[in-house]
Amino acid sequence: MAGLYSNSYRKPTWYALAAWTPLHAGLPAGLSLSAGIAAGLVSGYARTQVRSEPLAGGAVLRLRARSGLGLNLLAVPNSMGGSGFIGLQVVAPL
């Protein structure tokens, strides 16, 4: 996963994450749901704002259609000196 967002300090943040989703469930209409963790690198924060910078990690929930289109829901917990967030990604196959 990779992308760009404006963080709560109003700075652009680039991220690159890898996800591991060992929990899987089939849903009606050809949808699939999987859950696990994601970890990787982020930019746009100072160490005084987020102590773990440039590292990031959290939980991920993935919803996919047979075509590969889908959504990712990311949940990053609060950390010492930093607030967590919940993010939504729209996924399209390349």
C-alpha cells in the first residue's frame, strides 16, 4: 500500500506499507474480507510529534470484489506523544 495524505499537523505525508492478513472470510456476491496488520514507513512528522517516525503500524481490514476493486480500513493506535487515526483507502488493481 502506498499513498499521500495531509496529516493533522497540515503537512503532506507519504506512506508505504506492507500488509499481512491471515484472517479470511468469504461474503455474498463474490466479496471477500480479510483482516490483519500493516507496517511500513511514513514521512511528514517530527520525532517530537510522533516518536516512532518514520515507522508506522496498525490493524487493517480489507474488502475486495472479484475484479480486485475494494476498500482498506486502517486503524493506527494512539502512541506516546501522538494521536492515532482511522483511514480509508480505495483500491484498484494495476
